[in-house]
Amino acid sequence: MKFFHRYRGLLGGAALLLAVAFALGVCFFALDRTAAEAQRLTVVLDAGHGGIDGGVTGVKTGVKESDLNLSVVFLLQERFEEAGFRVVLTRKTEAGLYGLATPGFKKRDMQKRAEIICGANPALVISVHMNFFSLPSRRGAQVFFREDSESSKRLACNLQSSLNAMPDCARRSDPLRGDYFILNCSEYPSAIVECGFLSNAEDEALLTDGGYRKELAGAIAAGAMTFLSSPANTGGGVDIFSRG
């Protein structure tokens, strides 16, 4: 006790210095982390439809497009986050983004997606959908881009090339121009990926297989990262292979 009373001033001072050092360490760590976060590129992943708007349905299983879209987006999220990107999802659940299911819900849903995209300041936007056509023989993944956006066209070309290279590719396609809200609502490089045709039984069988959806997500992510690696698209390119 005598020792404590004699040196309590010194001990108190040492404790104060340790507390200050710890606080400074926490601050520097937070600043460093904030700086690292600021340097990370952001991608927006948009799972089409949701809620009362289920999209198209499979001809054999009746699977809803909205559910498959969300499944592929979650797989894409894993791919991008593993590569070090910041990922923003427009839709994170089965619900839509329209609030109450009252008249005008579709317009409110799309406007909310546009708000999320513009607020994220992304390097690119990928909207995931499933296709449907009156002829059941139509198959394969198809990418769409905005006609007056060269960066969106380059993104779409990279995505389509990667999808065409998949072992299970049913039909090799060229990316197509599309006049869609999700492509027109911002100036960021944006593409719609129609992953396959739920009107075709063979495509539906693939799209309802979890292993195939993982391959699909891998191909989409690879195409996007090829786009981001180009100096023409990111002002110097992104060294994606050095990311954790």
C-alpha cells in the first residue's frame, strides 16, 4: 500500500499515457480504414423485379424470375467483395422497393433503384434478369447496353464475351442496344444481363441449378473485372489481381 501511495501519481500518469496512446491508435486505424474505403471502387448490383412484381416464370417449375435474380446477385456480391470491391445492392430481399403495393408501384420501384445507383457513385452497374420469348427454342444469355453510352457498350461487350465463353453456353450472342430505365437513369457504365430464357426448358433447368448459377456469376464477374482493368474505363485501370 505504501508503494501504491508513493507512486500512484506516476502510475496514474502512465495509465493516462496508455489511454491516450490507445485512443490515438484507434483514431489512426479508423482514418487509415476510412482512406482505404475511399479508394475502393463501388459496383451496384440490381436484382430485377421483386415483391408483387415477380417477373416471368419458368415453363416447367414455375420458378419466379425475381427469386433467381436475387440468387445470382448474392453470388455476384460474394465475387466482387472477395476481389476487394465495395458492393451496393438495390434489392436485398424478396420484397420490391415500391413501399405500399398501390397504383404507381412500378414507377416508385424504379425511381428508388435510380436513387440508390446515383447515391453510390459506382464504377459500373449490372442489372440481373431472366428472359422470356414466345418461341420456346430461344436460348442463351443476352446483355443489353444504352445506345449512346460508349462505356456501357464496352462493359456489355466484356460481359457478353465472358458469358459466351462459358462451357454451357447455348448460343453465342452479341450485346444489344436497349432502351430501358435502368440503363438510362444514370451516366454510369450500366448493363442488363438476361441470364437465360425461362421460356426454354433447357435454360430453365440450368438456371434453377445452384452450381450453374455460380458459374454464371463467375462469368459475369470476370467480364466486369476485365472491363474495370482497362485504363480506358477507369482512368488508369484497376489492379484487381492484387486485391484480397
